[in-house]
Amino acid sequence: MLAAARKDLLLDRLRRDGRIVAKEIAAELGLSEDSIRRDLRDLDAAGLAVRVYGGALPASPAVVDYASRTAVAPDSKRRVAAVAASLIEPGATVILDGGTTSLALVDALPRTQPGTVITHSPTIAAALLDHVVDVFLIGGQLFKHSAVACGAAAVEAAGRISADLFFVGVTGIHPTAGLTTGDADEAAMKRALAARAADTYVLGSDEKIGTASRYEVLALDAVTAIIADVAEGDPTARELAARGVTLLHAR
């Protein structure tokens, strides 16, 4: 089997099964594990898979630049945002992560609803200018890919706040890889914010379900629930539920 055909087969298996075990597929195809590992390295380098110990997971399409992400699954993000907004009671203090799903959440919030929003995203803060909520913006070094503040100064500032709810954005939601994103500093900032909220909800639009990125944000059991735009009978949804994850379905 030619290398191109092998890679197409591996991508099909990733889409179908949500993971590849190199040893198993090598035995199935009568090839060496080294050949499969080389193919997986190439797919990882092309952004089509994420290599993990023993194999690979589907790569998230949500790791593209911020401007490009605005065109990814907009309807799904609006459905997730509507569920998230329904969880926010008047007067609550909420931490909003950066990202396009969080922007959809701002749009879903009633402009006259009182409360407090804390964010490390200047984009989110600007979107709240027409809302009556008080807005506190956490500063630090701007990570331009996601338009959020990260780094030591931002993490230190996060340690001085507290909130009722945190709505966190991730790029991958996978039953074995957990909740992941594409940058280590951004993942650390998300963990710092999650530690300051009583409840953490994951914003899970459909392109993130069943995919993974390089860096773990939080374990699945570290969040209150995942607001997931996925059908209840979806295989990934069933596997997440079997692992004890609470899913709030957005469809």
C-alpha cells in the first residue's frame, strides 16, 4: 500500500473510531509499527492528527487563527451560547474565556441583565460595552492567536479574583485526551481561571467534540459540565457520559 493511501486510510479510521492504536492497525495491514508511526508523524505535522502515546487522535479544526475561527460552526456556537446564557442568573459574577463561542455568549446575554463579567480577552470586554454588567479586564501579555492575555502577570492577576461561574473554551473535547488546547501558556491561564470559580462549564461546539489538541487544559472530572452541541446518541457523547461527564445538550 502506498504511503498516500495509508494516510487516507488512517484519516478515515480517525474519523470513524476517534483514535488510532498504531500496534493494532499495523497488524491489521501487515505493516511495521515504524511505518505507521512515520505516517502519523506526517499527519501530525500537517495538522490532521495529534500523536499520543501508542497512536493518534483526531486533530481539532478549532486551532486555526482567531479570524478564521469566526467562520467555523457559527450556528453550533450560537446554540451552545444560548444554553450557557441560560445558566447565568442576574447579579452573578462570571468569568468569560476568550474565543468566538464566548463572543456568541455575549450576544446571547440580555443587555439589561445586571452582574459582573471578568475576562482576560479585550475582544470580549469590548463586546460588553453595551451591556449593563460591570466588566473587569485581566491584563498581561497578549496571545494574538486567541486574542487573550496569558503569561505570568495574567496568571497572578487571576489569583486575586473569584466568581460563581467560568465558561471555558477549548479546542478539543475527547473521552481519553480530556479537554485540550493548542498552546501551553493559554492552557495554564485557563486552569488558573477555573481554580477561581465555583463552577466551570465547557463551551463545546460541534467541531470540538471528539477531537484533541496538544496541551491539556483540564481533566474531564474537573469541570461541572460540558455544554455540547451533539446529539444524545452520538458515540463520543455516549463515551463521555460513560466516563461520568455531565453533558448539557445544545440540540
